[in-house]
Amino acid sequence: MNIIKIKPLLPASSGALVFFRGKILLIKRDNKPNIPHPDMWSIPGGQVEKGESFDEALKRELQEEIGIIPKRYKLLGFLKVKTDKVKRAIYLIKISREEFKKAKLGNEGQEMKWFRPDEIKDLNAVPQVRDFFRKNAGVLSMLIKDCTKIEELKNSLKTKIRKDTEFVLFDFKNNSNSLGNNS
């Protein structure tokens, strides 16, 4: 069974490293005290709702936050934070020129902006996002330039992000994990 089609036990979330021409899209979260990490930069994504798969949640969140559902994407891995029980799926998405032109800030967030991976490490970003980029900016820069090298580069990604957080890479060779067209 394809893991991204599975409806996870809650709580869970889906997020995406959306990239175009060497830059990654971040959303500045709303400045509301009742949400996690208000007024901080983060990757697009959010909570998996009851009855949703990781895929379905990702599509819904991308539509809500950036107004598009990309045609092609791959599950990169899962972010595990020891201090909470949320299972976080992280996808890798290279959008087309047409999708880039259609992308716009949706009904969540204050702003959307494209950043080079090395710029993200110094932003006021969600701690796990900022630390992931601090440890992996170089590898991610190579990866977003040529996503066909994901198998080679995934072994270079640092999976220990913080003392309480690790990134578990998805096994691409043994799982069919692309939606839409395989890439």
C-alpha cells in the first residue's frame, strides 16, 4: 500500500518545499496568538483533517495557501519532533512556469515570498524549518536545481535537525510516491 494514500492517525500534517528557478516558497504565518508560530515564516502546509490522507491534506492546504495544486510532487520524508506527537509529511514540489504565474497568497498567511535556501536560515522562521535549512541549505540548493538527483542527494541531507527533531527520509526505490505524473 502506498504510504501517502494512508489516512494517518491524527494529529498529522503535510507541508511542502515548493520550488521554482532555484528558490523556495515560504508563507509568513498570520499574526494570531491562538495559532502555532504566529508571524513566522514557514513552508506551505497544515493539519491533516479527519479522514484525509497526507496527499489530500497537501492538496487542500496548497489550494488554500497559494491557490494552486501542482501537477507533480514527491514525498521527501517525515519530520519527527520528539516533544510532540504530530507526524509531519514533507513533500518536494517543482512547479511549472504556468503554476508559478498562478500562485498567489490565499486566505491564510500574511505574505508569500520566494527565497534561496541559504537565505532561510537567518529568517524569523518556524524553528524546525529554520534549523532544517541551516543544516541543509547547500544540499537543498543542489536538489532544487536538479530534482532528478534526489536519490543521490537524499543521503547527504542531515537528518538530525535539532536535539529534539529528526528528518526521516522516504524510501523512493521501494514505494510509488508521486501524484499525477511520475517525475
